[in-house]
Amino acid sequence: MISSSKNHAHIILTLVFLCISLSLLAPVMGWILILVVCAVVMRSALYLDLHKHAPSVRTLNLLALLSAIVLAYFSLQLGVLLGMINLLVLACSLKLMQLRSIKDYYQLITCCGFLIGCGFIFQNSIGFSLFYLVLTLLLLLSLACHISPSLGINKNLKRIAVMGVQALPIAVLLFIVLPKIGPLWQMPTSKSHQTGLAEKVTPGDIAQLSQSADLAFRVTFSGNIPLPQERYWRAIVMEEFDGKTWRVSPERKAIQRQYKQYNKEFKPVLSGRYFSYQIITEPTHQNWLYSIDIGVPDSPQSANQIWQSHEYQLTSNTALVSNFQYSLRSFPDALLNQALYSVDHRINTQRPDSGNPETQRWVKNLRRQFPNDQEFINQVLAFFAEQPFEYTLQPPLMQSNPVDTFLFEQQQGFCSHYASAMAYILRLADIPARLVTGYQGGEMREQDYMSVYQYDAHAWIEAWHSDKGWQRYDPTAIVAPNRVTFGLKTAIEEAAELIDSPFSLDGFSSIAWLTDVRLFLQDIDFVWTKWILGFDKSAQKDLIKSLIGELTPKKLALFGLSVIGLIGLLLAFFFVPSLRGRKRDYISQYYQKSEKLLAKLHIYRPKSQGPLDFANSVERKLPNSLHQPFNQVTQIYMQHQYTKTTQQQASHNKALMKIQWLRLKKAVSRQLKH
């Protein structure tokens, strides 16, 4: 049994467990978090002597049984990973209530280590990484206080800090050489408002997304940087429309599955100028990627990870559960006419039979006047330019006949309103058209990298041209040209709509030092994402190849042995010199030698007996020739341990200690001879 009252190891472990549980707020169910708080309050009350007794074993067993039944009921909805995490947090909270023995303590501290690892599944930014690092150090501090309670928190904290610094170079070496493996479980999916774009769009959805300042992805270019009007980052192509909502076509999905089944990937013919760049995406728990048209993988590693579909859309072979890094080369002048026209035409001329009657009549009349497809498209664009349309983040609701309401009544909307209306208009005119969602723009950090945020989310359309194939049209650029040229920020400023937008605090941008701090933090986050989170198998292979040259089994074996040897040298450097080079405590050593001399006479000091009591017992058992020098040794030792002495006094005590030890040694030798 271990005492909980004023147990520093327990209260530190309790606070660490609370912080870990709160950091897992999203994946952990609310009632389990309430149980965590109850356990923390109970343990804190015991530490502060506000309560004397922990719950009985019977009570905890009943609570555990009820909790397990409730968790089992919800586990089918959570999935395996979230279910196991909730089970682990639940078990830790119950164990915290039951913390009575050393075994309980070690079990709980081990489980908390696992929970810190689980935290990295959901949060791996530099801020959370530092947070979990602090929690790990506090976990070690709790362990140190448990093992060495007499040292106190300050000395134990110093020990942990020193050991952490010593472990850092070893951790860096292991980070570089240990194999990078993917997740061993199915990751949980996320909601669209958390991950960005979704596979269906109802006009107004992207307007909500564009009020988020979360990062979507970053880009570093090798060579030329595309102009602002060329920064259309294609993500999802939507080809099914029911009169209100656009979706990814189920028929297109079925076709893609067939091509993947037979490993027949679409390979477009490329020509003309190109942009080379590398993208680091934020986790979306989805598969779609971003590219400027036409984007193709620019490295063998990226080619193995990316699938190119016939609608010129790039997808990852696995869901983006963490930051994903890939290299592309885009050919903006290449024609998008290389897919199967029959399939594209059939899918992208479908339209609902009913709804929006005014739009249908208007298109029918306009089509009679302009039977040529390009002339008809030009007239539609002219309609958006001539009518008093407004670009807004807060469009009015359009429940019934939304296209009619938007075109002829409200004439206010965001990019998805304009793109959806134009694509529907073209389909009514039997011109194949589809909606494309992605991002437009990006904030350039000098010439280093570009950051694309959720508020850069955008929608445009593609219409089929008999000679050129799919052509991009952006009606938003007609209504609000500054949206494309200067970004969403300028367009919204012109609309005087900064309330509740990501730019509502933009007045602070005039404060130079705040801007510098923001850019500095962005640079740190970029370096962290690129070199730490983006350090995958490919980057690891390139780094090792740059160190040892061609990767052969012999070289890899020698490299592995070298790393192991280097780690061994570091451990020797940290610990062996400290043992050999430590300032020797001669007085304590002579006292220990004196005890060994008495042991030859079968006189031993029990561990529970202090030095003075032991000296008194020696005096009762041995003659003056033996106990007197040992008494002197004991007095010098006690003065050394519990009294502050100057360096001169310490030297004098050391010499005196040696003299008394020699006297004792001679006396013991004489006693043994007799």
C-alpha cells in the first residue's frame, strides 16, 4: 500500500492525466470526460486532506461494469480506434480512483504514456508537440518523485531536465534511421467543416468555409511561380446536379473503381510550359489532392502515392490522416480533351426535369438567338457582367427554385452560387458543363513558399469546347474580378463585409511587430511541417542516400551499425565520465570502509539504524582500542553530512578521517589475530 496524502508523484500524475484527457476532447465522449474530472477531483481532495478515504473496491467495480456496458453500446458508432481510446481513458480514470498500490501507480503511468501517443494521432502541430513534450517530462517527473521522494521536486526536476537534454541527440538519430510505417488501423473520418471541401456542394457551403482562416496546404515552387489568375487549385469535380446540390457523380465513381481494379490509370499527353512545385497538405481524412491543371506526379514516390482520374483529378491512394507531401508538375496550356468524350458528354448534360422554370424559359429563348456554343457562353458571361450582381459571404436563403431566385431576384451570392447557376444554364442549353471546387489564390511568403487557407476555397465551372475540350470559366471573376487578382480579402473589403470574417481583425495588420510575429510563426510552422511532419519514407531514403551514396545492403548494414555505435558513444559520454569524473566523497568512502572492517568482526549496521546509534552499539560490544577510532570516524562523517564546512575544514577532516580509519584498521587486524 502507498499513501496518497501529500504524495507529489500522485498529484503530478493526476494533473498530467487531466491535461491529456482534455487534449483528446474531440475523440473522447463527454460522459467519460466527466468521469475523468470526478477522478481528478477525488485524487486532489485526498492530496489536500479534504477527504480521507478513496471509494471502496465494490463501488469501483460496479462503476466499471456500468461504464463498460455504456461504452460497449456506443462502440459500434465510434469505430475500433476511437472505441479503444475511449476505453483507455475510461480505464485510466477508474485506476486513478483505485490508486492504492505501487502496481496501480505503474499501470497508470504506463497508460498515460500511451494516451500521449494517441494525442499525436489527432494533433501533430508544433504547438501540440511541445505541449505533449511537457506532459511527457511531467510524467517522468512524477516517476522520479515516486522513486526518489526524499530528493524533492526541484532536484528531481533538474534530473529530468538533464536526462531530457541527454536523450535529445539520441532521439534525433532514431527519428532519422527508424523505418517510417503507416497507421496500423483505420483512421476516423472527419466532418466537412473540419476538413475543408466536401463531395457535395449546395450554394452557400463554400461561403461558410471561406470564413475559416485554417491552413489548407502550402506550396514551394521550383522555378517560375504562377500568376494570381493562374492559381486555380483543382480538387473535386462534381457532375451530378439535382436542382439544388452538386455531387460527385456515382457513375464516375463506378468508372474509377473499374479502372483502379484493372490498374489502368489515366495518362494525359502533356506539352508547353510547366510549373514544378511541392505541396504539403493539412490532414483532411479524405483522398483528394490539389493541383494546377494539368497536374502530374513529378517524382517516383509521388507517382506511387497518387492516382490520376479521367476528370483530371488527383487522389491519394490512402486517406490524408496526417500532413501529406507530394511533388507535381503542371502544364497549364495543355488541352483537357483527352478523356472519353462519350462518357463526359453523357454525365455532364444530365439535369433535373423540373424546377427553376424561369431559368429554363430564359435559356430556351437565349439559345434560339445564339445557337453557337461559344457565343451562347459569351452571352451568359455578359449577363453576369451587366446585371447588378453582388459578391457576398452572407447571401440570403434561397429555398425554392434557387437558381431562379438567385438569377432574377436576389442577385447576391458567393462563388458557388455563380458557378452552380452557370453550369446549370449551360446544361439547359445542351452544353456539357460541370462544377469544380478547390482553392483560388494563395499568400506568398517572399519567394519561399505559398500558404493557401480555407478562406481561399473557390468554385468554378468547366464547359466542353468541341476543339479544345474542357475549358475553365469563372463567373465570379466577372462579378468580382479582384477576387481572382487580389484574393478574397480585397473582394470582401470592397463589399464592406468584414464582420465575422477571417479578416475582421485585419486592422491589426498596420501594427508592424504583430505582422512580423505572425510571419515568423508561419515560417516556424512551415519548417516544422516540411522537415518534421513531412519526413516520410521518401525523405528518409533521400537523406540516407546523401550520407552514404548508393543504397546497398552492405552500406545500409554498416550505416545501421554506425548509428548504434554512435548512440553507444553518446551514452558513454553522458554517464561514464559522470561516474569516473565525479568529485570523490572521500569521507563517506572511509566511513563505508570502516563499516566493512567491523563486518569482519561480525558487527553489522542494520539499514534502519542511524550512524550514531550504530556507534553506541559498537561501544557496548568492542573494547576501547576499537570503538574509540570508530567513534571518531562517525563524528567526522556526521559533521561532513549535516554541517556546512569551508574547503580548509573539509581538507582537515579528510586527513583526520584517514588517520582514524588507519587506527581502526590496525586495531581490527590485531583483534583478528587474537
